[in-house]
Amino acid sequence: MKLLVSPINREEAIVASMGGADIVDVKNPKEGSLGANFPWVIRDVKESVNGKQPISATIGDFNFKPGTASLAAFGAAVAGADYVKVGLFDIQTEEQALELLTGIVRAVKDFDSGKKVVASGYSDYERINSISPMLLPPIAAEAGADVVMVDTGIKDGKSTFEFMNEEELKKFTELAHENGLENAIAGSLKFEDLPVLERIGPDIIGVRGMVCGGDRNDTIRQELVEKLVSECQA
């Protein structure tokens, strides 16, 4: 499993990079689960990491605004993100999901075909009135995305495992792979979740709170990133 760690600024990005994260993911928790940070922060993080890891950037928890999302995705790509990640937060239908993702993919890939698009659904989709993440793999594949992900939409300390069990997450992983996609699992993951994550076998796990000592509003700690890297490689 690759480890994606989500810093909010240059200083945290350096810590995540030095700790051994595989992907450094720029986000802004103040604006939601996949809250977007500023273009200059993405540039700053990319400069600070200096090619040691690829840079990911979230563009927001999006309702059905394909034009706005496409423009945001283009901005993240121009700012230097290697992975551009969008949350389908208030998407009601498969048709809406496809239209939104198709525009985002075109915006990113027309600029640089080597960049990757990450489509994120939410394990707690029922409580945020959104589309089930189980429907996303074939939609993301049709749109031309590269990675499909599941996260929690509401950050209240509840884990993805409180909304989707091991069997469901295993099926989500299998659906991603059947559709030619990588997959990622995130959402208030804890160190004690690592054995079950190993059984599920996602390509990527995404964390912030776990490497902040349990509170995503605290600061990323290098020793916890190193501990997580070590346990993922064990």
C-alpha cells in the first residue's frame, strides 16, 4: 500500500516528505473533507518536496457544478499537482457523476496527459445525501479518471469502517481493479485498522489525523509518519 499524507502547508509537507510518505496531498480541512487549498500553497509544497514525492491536491467537496469543478481542477494541475482529487459530495445520480468527472478529466489531461485524476466518494454517503461509492468505479473509468477513492464526508471522528465493512471495502477495491483503476481508502483511519487494510488491499491509504496524534486539527508529526511507513512495509 502506498501512503498518502495530507499536509496543509509547506512546513507539514516537509515533515510528511521526510517521514517517508509516498504521496504528499495538499488539502484545507477548514473547507471540508476534501477542502481545497490555495494555488500558491500547492506551488510552495511542490517546491519544498522538490521531486521526492508526487504532489496531490484536493479541489473540494463538489455538488453538481461541472464547469466550476473543471476550472478548479485545471488550476490545481497548473499549480503543480500530479494528482487532482475531487469529492462527489452532493452528486445525486450516475449521470451527474459522469458529467462532472468527464469535464475534470478533460481539463486536467488536456493540460498534461501524465497527471492523474482521483474521484472520491464517501463511505457515509447516506448521511450527506450523495451517490454510493460502490457506483463510482465504472463511472470513473468511463470518464477517464485514474484512481477511485472512498473517504468520510463529515469529519466528526467517525471512521470509514463505521459505514463500510471489510467485505464492502474489499468489493470496492475489486471493482476499481476490474475497471482498470487504482483505489484509495481514507476516512479517520487508525493504526489498529492496518491489519484489516492489508487484507482489503487498497493501492493507497490516505491519512491526516492518524499522523497528527489522532486529531486532524493538530500538526503532522514526523515520528508518526515514520511509524506508519514502517508498519505498512512490515
